[in-house]
Amino acid sequence: MNATPERSKGTGPRRTPGTALLLGAYAAAVCVFLFAPIVIATVLSFSSAPQLIFPPPGYGLSWYKEALETRNYISGFWVSTIIATSTALISAVAGTGAAIAINHYRFVGRSAVQVLLMLPVALPGVVIGLNLLFTLPLYGMKTGMVATTFAHSLLGVSYVTYLVLATLANYDLTLEQASLNLGASRIQTFWRITFPLIRPGIGAGAAFAFLISFDNVALSIFTSGNDTLPLRLMQKIRFYPDPSVAAVAAVLVLLSLVVLLLFGKVLQQRDIGQLSE
Amino acid sequence: MTERSPAAAPAPDPDADPAAGQVAGGRGKAAQARRLHPWLWLLPALALLIPFFVMPLGILARNSVYRDDPTALMVPDFTIDNYVRMLTDPYYLDVFTNSLWIAFLVGIIALFVSYPFAYYVVRWARRSRKLLIWAIYMPLIVSVIVRVFGWIVITADSGLINNLLVGVGFIDRPLQILYAVSGMMIGLTHRYLPLMVLPLVNAIAKIDPALLTASAGLGAGRFRTFALVIVPLSLPGIVVGFQLVFAGVLSDYVLPNLMGTTRFRMLAPAIYDEAIGNVSWASAASMAVIMIVIVVAVLLITNLAFRRYAPWARTL
Amino acid sequence: MSLPSRFATPDQPDEAESLTAGNDVDLRLVGVSKFFGAVHALKDCTIDVRRNEILALLGPSGCGKSTLLNIVAGFLDPDAGDVWLRGRHVNDVPPNHRNTGMVFQHYALFPHMTVRQNISYGLHARKLGAEVIDQRVKEMVSLLKFEGLEERYPAALSGGQKQRVAVARALAIRPDVLLLDEALSALDKNLREEMQIELSLLLRRLGITTILVTHDQQEAFTLGDRIALMEHGRIIQVGQPEDIYLKPQSKFVVEFMGSANRLSGTVEQTGEGEGVVRTRCGFVFPIPPGSSGLSTGRSVLAYVRAEDLMLSHEPTAVHAGAPARIVLVTFLGAKSRFVIELSDDQILVERSGGDGPAGFSEGDNVYVSFPLERCHVVPDD
């Protein structure tokens, strides 16, 4: 009655089909749990009724039409997109520089810098947001897109640094030595050798920073009025929810997938062997 | 003709500077210029972090000892009244204990929900492993607002669950799940589950299968092997997962705001209300400082406990 | 000829110029020392490399040879001492301005560039014209014999091919000095020996000054015009291969060079007042010519190589001690190996020749002797 182990060596206690079925069903249930709200929100976006009834009484695209005509959503979308793009750029530059500094050099204060770069993600978002609320007036800055961009970039830098460092772990430093030895300057070495080879990591980091920024609430509530899309959605959900939120939600899911696919393609293209100089 | 090069006695070189670092060492203008290099690379990151992260932390600490004035925003002072109030006023104490309690509960629930799933992913699922890992990552990519909205539809008084239960005749009146602690906890568990699953998967995957064969060979049944070999060896993953979930839940703003209730106040919305609603910056600052202390303390305590009670696990 | 003091500053280039220009010395290191934290990696190294010469830095791992090479290339700064390349004091010159060409142990070929782009990389950096670059690339391809591979990426090359491209890339820039950092050690044995010969011929034909770092004695001997043996950060002995092998000047050199029997003994005076060495296992022989530091009563180590020892069934002239017994005979094909027991000590004797052990079998009593000039006696420190 005991099934033969699936792996050839060291498989541990024998696995019965019974247990496999049970655990498999459990895993499926967890997956259902994980996807349920997303699926339901997406289905609801096609509802024809104004109430949040599930299953919807009828189907249609009316809520998409409604969402696309709501100024609130449109302007929120653009604000969030601009902030997220700027955040991705700033994070990519700052994070890559930090990763190179940490990876290539052993300098006094290196561990302190590593800890510092990890802190923005470790500390609660509301705390960082609160701190910025306190500090912005000192720099003569007002809450708004610029402040929010800088705030989101704090998180972005952390993630980009981490991802680029991971890429650098597989990176051969003697390549840079070879480049210097052959006569290239340090700047040339960075652009022609280092950068092309760590581009995948930078791309992944930038994509992640974009998504993190777009989705961010804890910082935005302090640094922006009510301008970003998540904040506007939150407000709508709290006070007068209707399936238009679902429609926007569905569009956001699509957006996230597109961003990921885009960067996935970028990652693939940078495959060694297809890059030209 | 054999040459001989002078090999002098190894007197420590007075010109050498052993503390100059391993990069270049030595004297010379070029070497000194090179010591600046890492800092040049760090410039953009530091230009961002120092004014917008480091300095604000200092301002936070400073503000927490200022005084809130009903007429004039916040008055420079040095007082620990804010902190005293935090620890004595029942409102604030409630906020802290609520959040700690929920964070702890969700952490435990997440652990128990995740463990069998992680175990299955590592030890059983072969064809579906990649799919399952993707299934864990996917919700993280979708905006939290989207996920919360879905839960609202599911848990509302006229939502999916209640409609089902009432329709079947299980209950007469809808259960208050949404806008109650239970709804909030469902949402929190859902949001932070991946943060528990992934470290667990990593830790369980690292367990040497030979150990499990050895255990079976020594006569241990499946349950004994699971309890005495697998669970202890996955401890690093359990600890990391718990820390991530705990810190996340404690700092969460969206879930309490959208699915919680004002009768059960949580820390993050409370800080926001204090700062923006009440404009009591000093109060809010002291709450934030205490929050940081709690998070750091929990991390340290779990790490220390881990090291003390499972020293053998450190090398895993 | 006096060497410049190691406190010579760049303000006195004339002194350095005059010292090196006329002597055709491409590389001069004087008093170079390097610390890594508390580790004293290089201790006061001084050496010259002449034009067209191939110098092999040979030593066990950790002896500092790679550190020395990196200092020449400019990737590390010495904590003390000076480096002159073609008469130019280069301590403060960054690695991309030293005109040295380095071949790395794992080749360091740029994975995202084709072979052609790799080779022309240094030429582009020097802003040479497209035609010159093209010409140079063709030259390198035929010199290192990898026609047809120009458009491939490094991932599509075999180890041997990568090696050739790496050498070509370094030579393309026409460096003053070529630096090989264990460049052949990543190849498998047969390929390595092939490349050693090919490189040796190529470098001599091109007449390019070369420093190569290796831990492989055969490689050093095949490629090097001169060998510099290093141990624990110090240059122990420099000389041509035959000198190193036949006239080792220290215990380290002998032991590094190969399987030599090490016999402990003491220096004694004979009745006629002549010094002899008496080994514990029973050999008595006059102090070999060229030995130094052997005063009466000194403990010494006498080294004789396995292949220099001779066996016979009868006692021979001088050097034979008490009779010895063969305890093990191994036929290895090109040579035979005998383990001899000689009053508590065990000695290894090797005898080449396809005719095998030829009359000597286990259990035989034999007499062991050796030519005096093949014995190296050094003080036992």
C-alpha cells in the first residue's frame, strides 16, 4: 500500500498517497484563499449592479466606462504613475551606486552603511511618513508629488540595493580588472563592463520600486494630500464603495502584470550572448 | 651563474599603514584619491537617505520630548510627559496592547496556516512546485487595495460569506465580520501569509533529506520524524517568518483602516489620527518612538531566544 | 651598480632613468612590501626583469607571488618600495596607464562581447583607428591560432580557446610587460602542457618581456628564462632553471623542487682536520663543494634526489654507509622506485629505464651511494 518514493535517494519517510492527497487539497485550499479576493474583485468589476453583491446579478462593462470617466481616478492614476516612475529612476541610480560601493570596496563604515540601507524597509511606514511630515517644513518643502517621490524612494533604494547586490554576487570582479588593465578608465569600465552585466538586477529593482511606490499607502498619507490612486481608492471604499473600485482594481492588476512582463522581457534580452557592445 | 637577491630581515616597515584598508593600502596621492571612491558611489543614496531618513529620525526623537499646545501646534520643551501619557492613559495603552496582541495572533495563525503548505511545496509537489511558488508571489504584486476590496465583498454583512450562511439557513442574521476584529484579522493574515511561507519554504528545503531517511531508518514514524526532526530544523525559517509577519502587522495602516473598527484601535491609524487629526505632533512622535522600540525589542528578543534555545540551528 | 634607495621619490626621475635606461630593464622592483591588515604578505622584494626576458615567480600558495604581480599591474599599492616600468616610476600610476597586459587565471573574458570585441577592447580604449584595430585583431587571431572564432561569445568557447583569446587580448595592446597570473592552471593536464610549449615558443618569438606566476614547477621551468622562488612573501632564490635545481641555496628550495631524500646529520672533523658530514643513517662524506655555513658540530640536512642515488650489490668507494635493505619495489613504467631501509631511516631511490628493477628485488641487501656534487647540504635551522 505504500507508494514508492519519488526521489531516488534520501527521501525520508515513505509517502502514502493518502497524505499526498490531503496535503495537496490543503495547498489548493490555501491557493483559493490567496486568490479569492483578487478573483472576486475582478469578477465584480463586470457587474451591472451598483451594489457590491456577489455573485453579480448581471454582467457588463459599465463600471469600466464609469471608472475611465471619473476624474478622481484618472488624475490619481497619473499622479501615482509619475511618482512611481520618478521613484523607480531615483531608486535605480541611488541603489546601484550603493550596491557597487558595498560590493567593490572594503571601507570604514561599510557595515553601518549596509544597515542604514536596510532600515527604511525595516521600520514601520507610518513612522517614516510621520518623520517626513515633521521634517519637510524644515526644508521649505510642502507635501505633494515631490515629497512623496522622495519618500517612496527611501523604500526603493533599499530594494534596488538588495537586488543589485544579489546580481553582483554572481559578478566576476576580475572583469573590471581586465578592463582597467587594457587601458579603459574607471568610468568607461563601469559603462562598458559593469553596467551591461548588472542591468537585469537594476531592471528588476526598478520594476519592484515602481510597484512598491504605486501601491504605497503608509508614506503617502503623510506626504501627499489625497493625490495618489491608492489613497483615492481607499477613500472611496471607506465612504461610498461601488464596483467602479473593482474596475480600477482590475486595471491595476493588469498594470502590475504588464510592468512585470515588460521587465521580464528586458531581463531576457540582456541575456549574455545577445548583447551588443 | 646563480644570482641572489637580498632578502632582508623582516623588520616591520615604518612606512606601511596596516589600517589603510585592503583596497589599495600604501601611500601616494593616487591611493588616497581611491579611498574616496566608495563614497562617490554612495553619494546619490546618501543624498537621499540623510535628509529624508536619518535627519527625520532625529527630529522624531526631538519632537517626542516637546509639548503639544492646544493653541500653538507644538512647543519646544523637554518633557517626558508624552511618554508617561502613553504608558498610563488607557486609550493609548489599549492601542499598544491591541496591536501587540493582533500582531502576535496573526503571526501564530500565519505560521500554522503556512507550515503545511510550505511543507507540501518542498517535499511533495514536483510538477506543481513552481506554480505554487508563483501563487505565493502573485498576491504581493497586486495592490493591497485590490485585495482588501475583495475581502470587503466577501466579508460584508451582505457579502459572500454571510449570504451563503444565511441562505443555507445556518444563521438567522449576518455575522459581523467586516468592520470587526475578525474581518481585520482575515485581511491581515491574507496580506502577510506570503511573508511566512517563503522563509519556511527556504528553511524546509535546506533540510538534508538524508536526515529524514536516517530518522525513518532508526524506526521513527512519520509524525515523530516531522515533530522531532523537520520542525526543529526549520526553526530559522519559523523565526524569520514570524518576525516579518509581526513587524508587518504591527505597522499596518490599510487593513485596520478599511476593515477594522474604531472600537478596536490599532497603532498605525492611531498615529495618523494623532498627527493629522489631532495635530498633536509631540504625542504622535512619542507613539512612533515607542513603536520603533517595540519592533526592535521583539526582533532582538526573538533572535536572542532563538540563539539561546536553539544554538545548533545557527549554522542552518 | 647600486640600486636606488627605497626612499627615492618621484622628484628624482633622472636617477631612475639613468639606472634603467642603459640596462634595458623593463621592470624593477625595489624593497616592495605589502601588508594585508596584520599579515605581512610581501617582505622587502627586490628584483629586475630585463627586456625580452621571461621571469617565472614560483612558489606555494600564499607565498605572495600573485600579490607581487598585482602590484606590478597596479591593482594593489605597495606599502613600501618602488616599482619602475621601463624607467618610469609607476607607484602612483593607475592600472589603466601602465601598459601592462594581464592574463587572468579564469581568463576574465567579457561575457557580453564577442571574441573580436574582447580583443579590440584595449585598442578602442587607446582610441586607435578602425583599420588599425582590424589589422591588429587579424594579427592576434593568426598568432594565437583561433581563426573562425572571432564572432563567438566566450560562453561558446572551450577552456583552451578561452585561454588563447585571453592571451591575444593582452598582447593586442602591445604591452611593455606581459603578466600571466596562473594563466594555465585552469586547463586540464594535457592541454596545459601543450599550451606551455606553445606559449613558450610564441613569447620567445615575439620577444616580449613576461612575468608569469605559477605554483607548478614544470610550468615555471618550461616557460621561464629565470625563476624567482618565493616563500612567505620573500624572494628566496633567483636564477636560471638549472641553477635552481642543481644549486639550491636553502632547505625550502630543495624541498619545493621535488622528491629529495632528507637526511639529518652533523658536521664533524676527521683526523686530518677536514670537515665531513656524518648522517644519522650512516653516510659519511666530505662537505660538498659550494656549501656554506657548515661549521664543525653544526646540525645539517643532506638532500639527495631519488634519481641521483645508486644501488649496487657490492660496497662502493666512499659514500656507501652500512648495507641497506630493499623493502619495496614499485615498477612505474618509465622508472622504478625502491624504498630502502637504512638503519631506521627510509630512503627513496628511483632508477629510470624501461628495463625495470633489473636484478634488485625486495629483501635484497644493497649498498647505496651518490655522486658528491648531487648532494646539497644546508644547515638545519
